Amino acid sequence: MKKNIISDFVKERRRAARLTQVELAAKAGVGLRFIRDLEQGKNSLRADTVNKVLFLFGKRLGPVDMDRD
């Protein structure tokens, strides 16, 4: 199974901030279903909406070098 770095990051940071999924959704201005999908590693999420959540933790999506092995 492929590791989803973004979902792990969001889940860990949310827990460290002692936020529930409901609270994180409200702070980011996204739906609870989106937070659940994000933390479960769903692959087809809108980048702009992911960035709304990441912004709360001082991060954003960007180009990353691929491992070609």
C-alpha cells in the first residue's frame, strides 16, 4: 500500500493541535466529508481545497521531484 504523506501530515497536525475533524473543517472553511476523505488518503481531491487545510499549518501543495525507481 502506498503511503499518503499529505493525509498523514494533516491527521498528525490536527491531533497535535487537539482539533476534531469538525473543528478543522470549520477553521479551514471546508466540509467535514472533505476532511475525512483527505485523512483517508483519497486521491481525487481538489488541490485548491487541500491548500485551504494546509494553509492552517503553514504549508501548501507544490511541485515535488518524483522517485523514478
